[in-house]
Amino acid sequence: PGRHDWEAVDATLARVGMRAYRDRQIGQLSGGQKRRVFIARALAQATDVLLLDEPFSGVDASAEGEIMDLLDLLREEQVSVILATHDMHMAGRVFDRLLLLNRTVVAYGPPSEVFTPETLGKAYGGRIGVFQTGGQTIIIADDHGCSEHDHDL
């Protein structure tokens, strides 16, 4: 790597709040720190679109908050983030657009349009209960017969 490459790495590590850890081996970092370093690696390539697969799995609440802060920063910088998650509550609360899949596109749009009894019934194929109370939506799905990866957001 040349000087320009090292400058890009240093700048993206700073962007994700990991510059102070640049001399550590990846094995010495926590799960959340590793995720931020992986995001920095993608951003060092000057991408406008970032694809993330389950970035919150296996990280504690503090690391999840740090990653969310980073995603907010990327949104401000006009970086498009496409994120796969099984956490429907977080997806509906945090993201402005959702894509509900079950082998094909079931629904796409704002959470209020995606998380309906009809679309969730199509995605999960079982009985769906949707309860709204105090501004919170609670979804109970009986997805008997579906494997864990048959439905993603």
C-alpha cells in the first residue's frame, strides 16, 4: 500500500471512531470494534453504498449504539446503507425504508406500510398478531414450518 492508501485507512478509522486502535491486531478488538473496523475497510474504498449483514448480532447494547451512531453519520454523508436484520422491532423503529423478503419481495416501503398483518402473514405464512399500544408495535408471529433464514428484513 502506498501513502494515499494509508491516508485513506487513517481517515476512515477516524470516521468510525477507531483511529486510536489502528495499531492493534483485529483479534484484540471487541465484537463491536471489529464491526466498525470492517465498516472502515469498506469506506476506505470510497463507496457510496454499504451492505451490512446482521451487523448487530453478537454485540452488546453499547456496541449496537456505537454502530447506530456510525450509521447516522453515514446517512448524513449521503452513504446508502443496506442492512439485513432479523430484529423487526429495531428495524421498524430506526430505519426509514424496509424490504421484507421471503424467497421474494413481500413488501417495500416505510415501516408503517411494511409491518401490516397482511404483509407479515405473507412473509411468515402463519398466524400473525399485531398489537399497537402507546406508540409501540408488537408483532407476534407463529412461523411454524419456516426456517430462520426464510424471512429477512
